[in-house]
Amino acid sequence: MNTIKKESYLRRRAKLRADMGSGLLLFLGNSEVGMNYADNTYRFRQDSSFLYFFGLDDAGLAAVIDIDEDREIVFGNELTIDDIVWTGTMPTLHERAVSYGITDTRSMSELKGYLDNARRKGQPIHFLPPYRGDHQIWLWELLGLNPKEQAVQVSTRLVKAIVSQRIYKDEEEIAIIEESVDISTRMHLAAYRKVRPGVHEAEVAAAVEEVACRGGNTLAFPTIATVQGQVLHNHGFIHELREGDIFLLDAGAETRMHYAGDLSSSMPVGRRFTERQETIYTIHLESFRAAVETLRPGVPFRDAHLAAATKICEGMKALGLMQGDPVEAAHIGAYALFFPCGLGHMMGLDVHNMENLGEEYVGYEDGQVKSKQFGFKSLRLARPLEPGFVFTVEPGIYFIPELIDKWEAEHQFTDFIRYDRLGPWRDFTGLRNELDYVITADGVRQLGTIPKPMTLEEVYAAKEG
Ligand SMILES: [Mn+2]
């Protein structure tokens, strides 16, 4: 298993201190959270920025980088005999922190006093936007700011400084991400073998997740395994697979180092797609290739999105479901009837990397405004690509009856969409493939060392295998 060296954590914190220049940086680690009662907790997941700068993967910690006093401190509590009886022992907080290059560890009870002292001195305290209710209460206790005040006083400077580091993946990180992608590919290959008429969605999901779990990994996000692919986040697993259905899987692993993989696959439930399904699948593959062909440093990801959207409009026009100029149909947003989401998103320690810090700082550059129009508003990544960016490409084609009805009733894009011909396509469902990429110095590289089936021949072969 690839890991991150201690020197890398030291370098990350040194760069953050240099970028911020002064002040006190407060990082709240995540705590255990009860699902239905306090002691029955959700799977623990450390905060990703806390992991990135401090490495410590345990609940109930906080950290301070006091730039003005030249201190890096981890706050936490040593295990009590009750902790040891119920959960076993582990190295002391000090021993654990030292392995990430931090020698100053203190009891959690000292954190508030430390921050009170900083506030008395007028030292600016920078903190990140909280995304958990217990962190909002904790910040209220520590800084005297209620959640509304926290939203206003959150440190945009700290957000931008962190984004400007975490957005570039170095070789150490890419090696780990590639492990996550390879495990994710194995998860998908299990689905190609499992999917057949009479099997239930839940059985495929179980076969997929088993691959991740057996390796000691977890899931980067809840698995989508469905014959209703037009429902974009479908976590139900309630259907039986029938001949003629399209099965859509969107699943990815998170390794012990907590970097994500994120792949999607679409396959026939039977041995082959129907002719109609093959046609849509082929349009989708062409849109995928058109998007990937644009990817290189300097090209805005929005252009890749539009290249995919244009190909979808071309294909729909050839089928008689659209009309007019496909380039125009893409640019004005008519494509979104069939492709209502974005082409892809940044990926790293979070599957949607740093979405908690604010999508506009991660996926958009300064001055680039995110559209509020249906379709474009779901484009999470639009900025010009740079070497070290890791992201997904996942165009899809979906027939969403409710959306078709709404647009038709509103006479949306009637110059481009042939509503009169969509009737027989309403029950098509949807399909998508998704792969992960890194931008290199002069181009793009697909992540992962195991090929994921993409062409019709590869898909059919994987189903036989
Ligand atoms: Mn994705």
C-alpha cells in the first residue's frame, strides 16, 4: 500500500503557513456521530483537510497552526481505561502526532483557553466552513459565533489557500489514487460478471462492495446499482433485473489512505443491448471520446463538457429526436434534456474533492461565474485544466419522463427538441460510463492500470468473463 511520507505533511503545513503569512489556523477533526443512538455510530470518516495536513485518522481531535507564535499543536485526549476496555489500546496522542511531524500535543480541555488568549491578543482566527452540526456547536462554544455568524466569518483566505494546495496532486497522491481506481475497476468487473436476468440490484451491489471490503477498503460514496439509471442518485436496490434492461453501476473505493476512485459502467442485463440501446450507447461513447480529446493543460473543462453535449445533440439529431445546429443546441443548454448533469468533478480525498470548501473555489477560477441555468448549474468543474488536476469524465444520456413533460409543457427549446417523437423513448431509462484522469505537463492520462470495459465488444466480453 502506498502512503504519504512524514516529510510531505511537514511540507504541506509549511506551504500553508507561508501562503497565509500570519494568524491562527483552526482545524476541527471529525467526531463519532450516532446513527440512531449515541453509541451506534456511522462509520468514522476524518475531515479531509485535517487528514491532508495532519494525517491523524482518529475521532475527537483538533489542531492549531499558530503562525505568529510559530506553533503547530494537536489537541486531543489520551485514552481512559474505559476506552481501552471497549475499543482497545493505541499509541499515545503524542506518539501518533510525532509520526506526522508534530511534537506539541495538549489536552482538548486546553483548546478553548488557547483560542480565548488569541482573541484577547486580537489575533485573527481562521476556520473552515463547518458541514456537520456538531462542529457548528463546537465553533459556537470555542469562538462564541452562532452558525449564522460562522457562515459570514468563515475564512475565505484559508479556503483558497487550502484549495490551491489540494487541487494539485503530486506523484505520491497519484500513486494512492491509482490504487483506489484499480480497486474500483475490480468492483465494476464483478458487476459485469454478476449482472444477468433474475438477479436483484442488491445482489449486484453486494458483489461490487465485497471487492472493496475484502481488501480492507471502504466506499468513496454510496453505490448506485440500478436498472433505473435515469434516476441519477438511485440508492434503492429494489428491482429485479430483466432481459432488455440497462444496468447502470456508479461505484468507487476509498482506500485506507482515504483517496477516492469513482467509476461508472452501463451494461445490458442480457447478453447484448437491443439495437436501440446500442445506438444510444454508441452516441454516448462518441460524446465520451469527444470530451477526452479536448483534455490538456489550459483547456477549460467547460469546453470538454460542451464537446460531449454537442456530440449528444448530433446523435439525437441523427435519431430525429432533435433538430437544428447541435453546436448551438449545446451552447444554449438544450442538451440538458438528455444530459442534465455535469461532465465531471475534481476527485481526491473527497470523491467530489473539497466540495465542503465551496464548489466555486474548486471547480471555477476567479471571475468565472457559475451559470444558474438548468444543466449548466450542475457543472461542478469548469475551470481551465492544469497539470496535477485529478477529475472524472462521466457523460451520460438519460430519458427522464418527468423532465420531458415539464420542458414540453413550458415549450422549452422547441427549435431543437422534437417532443412529438419522444413518446417511444420515454421508458428508455439511462446510461453512463465514467473514468478518472490526471492532467500531465502536456496532456492527460487515464488513471488505473486495469482496463475498464468501454466499447460494445469490451462490454459483451466482460459479461461473458
Ligand atoms: Mn463521479
